[in-house]
Amino acid sequence: MKIPQFNSKAFAFILTLALFVSATSFYLHMPEKPALLSNPGFSYSDIVYGLYNPIFLNIVSSNGLINNAAISEKWFNKEVALKLVRSRLCPIPYKDYKFEYPPIVAVFWYASTCLSIMSVFPESYSPIEYYELAKKAGEIHYYVQSLILIISLITTTIYMYRLTKILNTSWKRIVLFALLPSTIIYLIYNWDIITAMFTITSLYYLINKRYFESGILLGLSISTKLLPIIYAILVLYDLTQRSFNDKSYIEAMKLFGLGLVVSCLIPYLMMLTLSYEGFAYFIQHHAQWYCENCVYLLITKDIWNPYNRLLGMILVFLVVFILMSVDLDYNNPLALSNLLLASIISSTVLNYVFSPQMMLMITSIAVLTLGLKQAIFLVIADITNFGIITLFFKDAEARLWLMQNLGFNISANFSPWTLDSPVQILASIRNIILVLILIDIIYHLPKSK
């Protein structure tokens, strides 16, 4: 399939908009900057506050005292941590300290932290100097990570534009994606836009029947975040089934499968080889995580209830089984796109963990394929998803407002994880809308006879 030509004016507008959104998100999350409207939800990011500060900054207090408790909590190799507070070196994720993200993120993370340490830290220093040096290094780390995420957004929008030509839909849908509040708030926040970039580009090459490139890119998405693995399983299963009856698909199956192995299996094996302890922590961390904004809270009403995980496994497997019956037509780009959307929604909304930044993986493909009515509901879901982080740190105030103005009979304490929280009310609205969209997509997918 021939690569569609760009409309120069449309492309220029999309690129400009992507840069504007990137600049806005970058400014919102800049470390050491007062939060917008004095709300930490506008400034929080996993890049700085979720990982960098706990791992690097908090191991020494502002007055130069070594925090052994913080080192014990986050570091495998305490000797490396104690050496770092006095002399310059580049600690390695998984091996030296606990790291909960997949290997592609770890590569970017190691590069940005090492670069920031080497550019800011002298060869030796005292623990009291370390704290200020670590803060400066954290800013450079933020700039490097932001650049990676901005490039990912630009690449995503370029391939979304190419897909609009193939799907025969308006490029203005990309404008909707860029202006969605979740895109703005969660872009420079976590690494989900990188996963979105790899899945979108993988879809593009799959539609163009470039199976090896598609497999490579989809494998990279799984090595960035595990969730696209459902789509990989479905496509590989379909190609394998077709190869039994149609020999022309054998080569496609081999190329796609080889691409997946190269870019998915190898990075995780390298991670395991680097540190079994780090790999075990990665698995354990995700296996023991609580019901984060998950739909099952409506049933169990307890974020630690083990049935949340069980229900998630059962329903995800059920949906995967149903999607395996889809009659994939590799000459039908919309069918391939809808299968990707169904698999991404399944792996998020039916999971026991649905962090709000995962919405970027959904909306990047959803805006290209959904009809007008579904798109309206998608926007509502995205707005409620935006509200999760903006109300999270203001949970007590939001509860009080609901009690005083709408007569809600809830407690006024800070508890954004419980079902009566405004945060979880918004999460539940988002989840229900996405479940309904998922059901509608599955219903309209072509099934094998």
C-alpha cells in the first residue's frame, strides 16, 4: 500500500498543535514550580515525584543526613546508594535499585538519569551537597524525559495522520486527540504516549502488510508497557490459523512472530539476565498492586480484595476468547483498527489496574475509528479521566463540596481510593462508558462463520 501524501497545511497545523500541547504539559509538570491553582494534581508526574525523588533525592535529607530507611525501601545495592551520595556514578535500574517499569522505559530512564548525574555532579562531594545536586540533576532528567515524550507525541500524530488517509476519515480527529484534557495532563507524566506511538505505528505497518516491521513495533510497545500483548496475541493467533489453510500467510506469520520475539522477548530476557532480583520485583510489584480506579470496585468495594484480580483475569480471558473469533480481513483497515481498540480497552478497563495515564493508549486509536455518538461519550470519559488526578490531592475538599452543595452523605476525610470518593465516582463513570464502547465494538466486529 502506497504511503499517503501529506496535506502540507493540515500537517503543519497538526505539528504546531502537538508542540503547543507538549509545551503546555511540560510547563504544568515542571519540578520546583508552584502548582497551577495550588493543586498538586496539575504538577505531579511519575517521572519526578513518583520515581526520581524517592530513588535519588530522598536518600539524603535537605540537611545532609543519609536516609537509611529510604535506601532500604528503594535500593537493592545499598553500597552503591551510599557511594552515590559522595561520588559520581550511574546506578543501574533493576540491578542497583527497584524499578517497576518494563525494559524500554528502563533504557530511557537510565540514559536520562546517567546524563543528568554526569552533567551536574562533580567527581566527589559531601552528602549535604548531594541533596542540592540531586535536585538540579532531577531537572535535567525531567527535560530529557520530556523530550523523549514530546518526540513520541509528534511521531504518534504523524502516523495518526497517515491512518486518517487509509481509514478515509478527517485529520481533524487528531485535533480532538491533541486537545483532550487527558492528553494535555498525562503527556509529560508517565510513558504511555511511547506505548501509544509504538501501537499506532505497528497498526500502520500491519495495514500495509509489512509484517516484520509491525511485529517489531508491537513488541517494542509491549516492552514499554505490557498491555498491548493482547493485540499481539490476537494478530499472531489469526495469522497462525490462516497459515494452516492458506500457505501465503506462513511468511506473514513468521515475519510478524520474529519481530515480536526480537523486540519483546529479548528485552525481557536481558532484564532477567541483568538482575533476577530486579525482574522478580517487577513481577511482584504488578502482581500485588491494588485495584487502582478499577471497575470491580463497584462490586467488591475494597481496593485490596483479591477478587478484583480474579475478576480481571476471568473477564480479560473471556474477551480475548471472543476476539479470537473475529474474522480479520487484512484488506480492511477499519477492522484491524477496531480490533486494536477493543484489545486496548480490554487490557485497561477490564484490568484491576487502570491508571489514568493509560487513557492515551485508548484515545490515540479511538478518535480515528469511533462514530460521532461514540466519540461524544469518549470525550466524556476522557474528561472524567482528567478529573481523577486533578481531584486526587483535593479529595477532602471535593467531598466537603459534595456534602454542602449536593447533599452527599459521605465522610469528609482524605481517601481518594474508596468508592465514595469523588475521584472514584469519576473513575466509575469513565469505566462504565468504556465498557459500553467495548461491547459495541465487539458486537460490530465481523465474526468467523
